[in-house]
Amino acid sequence: MALTGGIATGKSWVLTRFAFHQVPTIDADVIAHDVARAGQPASTDIRQRFGDDVFRSDGELDRQELGARVFDDPDERKALEAIIHPHVRAAIDRWFSEVETEGQALFAVADIPLLFETSRQEEFDIVVVTACPPSLQLERIVARDHLSAIEASQRITIQLPTERRLGAADFEVRTDMSDADTDRQVDEIYEALSGQARGDGTEGL
């Protein structure tokens, strides 16, 4: 199963709630961070493409500097994604294979923010989309990432509109109410999918 949604729409909260139910989970953003660390193949490719200016003196990626470059330039952003995404995709595929081999879980969840942008939605039996009003996204980004309202708005507008994601979703989780309400929605999805998996013997949704 894939979990996706726009920036600051509550994906991490939802993923954590699935993990609360002992559902195996994986986060594409965490993988993307790891594969770009110093000494990793993606780090070398990033340096070759973007130069030394996007790296700190300790050899680690200067994510703030790189982010400023790619968010303002679609071509630069696509170049970065072309470097990072194959590594992330391979890691997620390996993880799902391991979960399936273990055979203990009724289903597993991968948080993939760019699921639709990378045309991976058809690879998953179930797609869950998180959603909230853009104004709340903006508020969350400003508070979380210490960005200006203009910078936060740019990060929202470069992404696929939530409405387009929802049009292809099997389940929607609204995150603009209370935390308890968000948990309730995830719990309902968990119960529905668990019942489905137990009923037909399917694993690894």
C-alpha cells in the first residue's frame, strides 16, 4: 500500500498511526536523505551535477543550499530527482520483498510523497492520500521549516494539486481536524484492510 499527499498534509502522522497498529512502514523521504549522505552513490552524482557549493565542509549535503536552487528551477529539480529517485525506488522495492518473504504482515505501507509524479500509483493495490486546506499546509510549513510565507507557498504550488491525488485515491485521510479524528480515520482504514486481507488471504497490499 502507498501513502501519499502534498507537503505538510500529515503523512508522517498517518504513517506513525499505521505503525502503532504494528503495520510495517517505510518513508521515502528518510531513504532519500540516507542515500544522499557522504560516501553514498547519490552524493557523488549530486556533486558532479550541482558542484561543491551544495556541500558543507564536512562533505555532507547542504540541503538548504540545494533546496534553494532546485525549488526555483524546474530543470534543476528534475535533475536532482533523476539522481535520487532510482535509489529510493530500489530500496522500497527491496523492503516490500523482505516484508513479503517474512510473511508476518497482512499489509505494509510506504510513504511516497511523489507517488503520482513518478507514475508509481499503479504498482500498489491501495493508495491512501492525506489532505488538508492549502492555508493549513502553509501554516505548518512556516512553523516547521522556518520559511517565509512566500517560500512555503512556492513549495506547495510546485507539487501536484491535492484534488488530482484524491481523484485516484482508494482512501482519503483529512488532517485538518483534531489529532484524534485523524487517528480515527487511519484506524478505520486499518480495520478495513485487515479484514480484507484476512478474508481473501492477500498479503502485502
